[in-house]
Amino acid sequence: MTGIGVVSPIGNGGPAFLAGLQNGRSGIRALRDDFSARLAHNAFGVVDLPAVTSLPRSRLAGLDRFSIFGLIAAHEAVADAGLAGHSCLDRAVVSVGTGMGGAETLQQGYEELLLRGGARINPFTVIKGMNNAAAAHIAIDFGCHGQSLTYSTACSSSAIAIGEALRAIRCAHADVAIAGGTEALLTHGTIAAWQALRTLAIPDPADPSTACRPFAADRSGLVLAEGAGFVILEEEVHARARGATIHARLSGYGASTDAGHLTKPDPAGQTAAMRAALTDAGLRESDIGYVNAHGTATLAGDIAETEAIKRVFRQHAAALAISSTKSMHGHLMGATGAVEFIASVLALQHRFLPPTINLHNPDPACDLDYVPNRARHDVRLEHVMSNSFAFGGSNAVLIASRVAS
């Protein structure tokens, strides 16, 4: 892996995101508009778009928010890899995950048609709102003529996108892949739908930043968020031949399907994905030094993941460092797997353990080391794991390993 790009509620760009993780910064806040004033529970992970976008206004008009995030993160990743203008991008694979694609565009269309009584809606609604819009724009920007695929498997979408890009490189379909995910679903309709499902966190009105409390006894649900994360995957011989800086090796990928229930997490399915990733990487359980947990802060989800980790890691589970960075940036749905994989790689590179903030009252049923409240520094890591588990029972696990310089 030779490039990283990220847009997130705790920092835009790799350095700012790293600082947010190391400092245990919360990017969760209350929305301030007429609609949010009517919400029973108001806490979300929001990206400051004016601070992140450098795209010309003429182009922004033809892009949904999720495509904007994806383009910005992909451009950063390509620049970080030193591949801007490189001829190898001609064959590059573009692999993108998203849960809801152009949610903002669809919301605007419905409002124009149904609320304002418009006779027609924006003629670009289809091409802005389609799920593969971000992948198409990335391919156009970099002249990528390799396969361009969009994965939509709810919360595991971008982890799947990265894992399948790894397989494409292993099968020699390309030397380079631009892989990750993007999501921008903080629209009125989407928020109302999630509230109806009764899975969103109940924040402290005086301090919404503490709303996401994974593995805590007083956790009350997940916090919706937006953003994007992209990485450049590159065949290692190709990367070394051009003198690229290698952040880490994507050494393992495992995926599974629960095939049991649409919303209830299944420790057996999660266990299968983690074991498949370890087998793919050729590693033992004791080789993993850190797990970035899916850790959504739902009552059932955190207990199920704790049980799955114990099944996989057995005696090593008690010594394993685990954290949920969602406590800081919230749940970016289709983009969350990529953003959390990047968090794991940064932990590997910079020898620290990101914290699970707001973990002041641990749930006795979640009795592992979840790195509460503060990051730990000067930690020796060789291999790290990132878990992504989704509604629909789609599980994906990625493992990154240190590369000798």
C-alpha cells in the first residue's frame, strides 16, 4: 500500500486524521438546521466540506456530496503514492464501496418534486445519484481503463472494495488499484429512517460529542457519519521498482456471510471472516497486535464482536489491544471499512494504539482490552486487523503488516 487519502469528521487529510486519532478527538456534534431541531436525538459525524474541497464550483454542480468526498480522498491517495500523471494508472483498477451512493441528490429530487411541487427535477439527478458515480469520476480523473467496480454491502462495502482490489492485483489484472469508499448520507430522509429503526445513539444534549460509546455499559446506539477513505494498492515489485514509499502490506483479506438475519450480528459469521483473513495472511492469532473493531456501540453488536474475537484469538484475546475508532468519527456506513483500515495502518506505522473514547463505564460482557479513552504510544506492532460487519450479514476483515524498509 503506497498511498492514503481520507476525509473524516476528525480530520481531512492523512496528517489531520492521524492527529485526531492520537489525540482522541471527537468529530461528533449536533446538526444545526430546521429539520434537526425536530430530532429526538441529534449527534452526527459531520465533515466540514468548505474546509476540504478544492474542486471548482462549475464541477461541484455535477457532483453529489459522496462523489466529492471520494474524489478528494482518491486524489490525496494518488498524490501520496507519487502516482499523479504516472502511465501505470492507465491499467489501474478502481474499486469503490458505498452504502447509499447519492443520497443527497435523491433527497433534493424528492423535495423539489413533492414538497415544492416542481414539474421537473435536476436533469443530472440520475448521474449524480447513481452508486457508481464516484468510481466513474475517479476513473475519468486519472484515466484508469482497468475494471471499475462499485460494491454496496452496507457497512462492509469499502472493506470489500479494498479486499477485492487486492485479489485483482494478485490475479495480475493490474499493478495498481485505487480502492476505498465514500458516504454522505446525512440527509433528512436517511436520518429519519435510521431513527425509525431505533438504533441511533441517545446523546447528552449538553455534550453530543460523547454520544458514541462502544463497549460501554451505558452505550445507546450508533452515530451516523460521513466521509471517505482511499488507499493505493500496488504490486510490491512494481512499487519498489519506482522507489515508492510503502506504508504497509495488505497481507490478508477474509469475507463471509452470516446467512441468518438481516440485522442481528452473528459471532459465527464474524469468526469465519477473521479466520479467513488470518489464513490468507499466513499468520497465527498471536501475530496480531491490534484489532480495529467494528464496534458500533449497539447493545447486541458489541457483545457479539467480543464473543467472536474470543473465539478466534482464544488465549491471546486477553492480551490483545482492541479499539473502536467509531467512538471518535462515528459510523461512516459504506466508507467506514476503508477509514478504519487507514486508521489501522497509521497505528502500525506510527506505533500507537488509537483509543476507544467515552469508555468510562465498561460493560462487564465486553471484558477485553478496548484501549479506553487515551491513545497508547511507543507500541511495537507487526500486524493489525480491521473488522467490518454489516447489516445483511456481510463480513469483511483486512490485515495489514509492517514492511521492512
